[in-house]
Amino acid sequence: MQKNISTLVRLENVQFTDLYIGETYADFANRETVSAVNTILQDCNGNTITLRNSSYASFAEQLIPSGGGTIIGIYSVFNTTKQLFIRDLSDVNFNKDRCSGSGGSSSGTEGLITIGEVRNLFKGTNITAPTNTKIKGVVISDRENANITGRNLAIQGSDNRGIILRFKDTHNFNLGDELEVVTSGIEISEFNGLLQLNDLELGSATVLNRNVSVQTRTATISSIIADFENFESTLVSIADAEITKGSGTNYSGSTTVKDPTGTIAMFTTSYSTFANQNFPTGKVSITAIVSQGGNQSERQINIRKPADITGGGTGGGGTGGGNTGDPKFSVDFQDQTDFENVKVSGWQNISLKGQDTRVWLARSFQGNLYAQATAFNDTKPEMDTWLISPKLDLAQITTLQFRSAMAFWRHNGLTVLFSSTYDGTNVNPSDWQPIEAK
């Protein structure tokens, strides 16, 4: 549907998934902190698309209809998420009956089997799951941080067994979603050694609850290796570990994790949100998913996000020589709270023009927190907002690095200034000079 991006499209025989029935289109009451809400539309074959609505929309407080029918909207793609925007409620005509359960949806008669029972069916060659069966478990992978392909997720059951679900299309299931998945006739196979339920329709999975936690088993590397099939696709916690890399200090690619009992690879995709961040040095504790991958079916672990690693120092533990990456001064905003004003010890967050409260705001994208300046819904003609660091000794800090992004407005991007006369109380009279980026 690439050719349909930014055009009006009409979808027929669709409905909102069960989870959203009785909810409102968006969150008008909390619009200052929840600017938009995603819901999921599904057709009778189990295909899905995201419907995104602004919490400022005139229809934000209206209830989502329980029927099915047709919808008209503007089609777009955000990263890998296919989504639709309606203009008003006249675009939604859901006055027909809902789909009856085709396309992998539940018939209501499936018997629940454990994930462990599914795993035990596999004897080395591809087979199909028994008819009239379903499984239940909690998503332990994190699609937002993208350390897993968009069609896959790892699910862990109450029996502490896990498996990969591979869908036909990119899914929208989140970390902590409790799913019920129809498995009747679904292929059970391995991909690079990793066991999966393959080629699932999106409609075969139903969200039962959100933000559900699972048991994370504490284990040594040697115990994981010795009982690998039981640990595969489940969450583990490894203590007293160190991370090293033959060349480089960032997460991207394969690193080595060592604890007092042995070593195991830790793999991070190059397209994950944290691939280029440095991993910590020294002793750490790691929460990760036990996995396999690569042409050699390498046994490995995968973290979901940098916060899965605690302890240690900054900079990466490369063993190939070169810069250790230890910064003298570093702020990554990962300790901030989404939708709250940026508060960093020793820093000043000041508004000079525009609304008095319009200062730098902490926001989150795919699990990565950052500082944002935005004039959206600011009624004043100009906005001038400063985020000022503490005093720095540039004789000790000779290189300044930062990452910035620009969206939705044409301007010159972020400007970094320095002053040798700023007294910490009055921005305007100080002599601010731009720092040229290279």
C-alpha cells in the first residue's frame, strides 16, 4: 500500500478489536499528557491496522462502536506501523454485525494447552499444532525498542516456558500484554535453532490484559547452557556479569557476557533503538530473553532495552583497544518521566517567550527518553526556551557531542551556545556564542 500513503482509503468489513469496545476514541480529559491514542482495527480475516486519534479531536470523548462495517481515513506509515487517521465520525460507519470469527480468530471451543506442551511436540522436524487448541502467555519482548523483528514476539506462559510467535505481518502487541493465541493447525518449527509458532494470523491473538508481569528466573550462564531448551524464550536474570566486545563499545551486534560460571553471547540488532549506545563496564546484573540465532544457531541472550542492565560504569568494555568512551560529562535523559518538564540536577529549564510553562519537555519514543521543545498549541507568536547546563571546564572537556532530531516544522534545528559571563540568573544580558558543529 506504499502508493496509498497520505491518501484517503476506504476499508470494508472491519471492526475494533474486543479490547477497545466501550472505550473512547481518545483521552480528552488527559490531553495535556496523552496527546493521542492508538486503537486497533481488524478485518474478518484477522488483518489489523492502527487507528490513531488526537486527544484534542472533537470526537475524542465519543464511545467506540461495537459493530462492524466501513471506515474512511488517511493512510500513513510511522516507522513500521501502518496507521489510519479519520477526519470526523462521519468516516466511521459501523452499523453492521461484527465478524463471526474467521481468519484464525477463536471459535470459542479451543482447549487451553501450555507452552511447554507445545514445545514438547517438536522432535526436530516441522509439525502442526493439534486442532482446537490455544495457548496463553505474556509478551516478554519489546517491539518499541526493536531488538526483535517486527513480525516476532517472545511469549512466556505460567509454566515458565516460552516460545516465539511469528506473524504473517507486523504486529502491535506490547511488552506485558497477556495474550490468548489460537494454535490450531499452526506450524511448529525452528528458525536458526529457535522454536517458533510460524505464520500466525494477527487475528489469532487476543489481548486479555495489559501490563502483566512474569517470573524472571535467576540463573547462572552455566545453568542456562545446561538446560537450554527449558530456558529458551523466557526471561532470566544473570548476576555478577561483565560485558565485553572484541571491537567497539556499543551494543550493536554480538557482545560476550561472562559470569563466574561461563560465557554466552548477547546479540543486539543494528536497528534497535539503543544499538549505538555504549554498554556498561564492570560488574552488572542483566535481565534478558534466552534465545538462539545466526547461521550457527548460536546460543545467546537478548536484552529488551538498556534498563535491563543495572550496575557497572559508563563507556563500554571493548577488548580491542581504542577509546574507552568514558565521558567527563553525560546526560541521556533516561531518568526523566514522559510528559513532565525536564529536570536535571544543576541544569536550568527556562522559558523567555511564549507560554510561561512552555519549557523543555521529557518525551519517549520507542522506549527512548529525550528532551523536546515544541510550540504545539502555544498561542503566543514566538517561543524561546533554554535548557542550560552547569558550568563546564572546557580545558577538561574538549569535545561536545549531542544527538538531535527535527519534525513537523521548518526551522534551523537545534543550536548549542556557550557563555563565559552567564551568572545563572539572567539569560538575556549574557554573551552567548554559537558552537559550530562538525
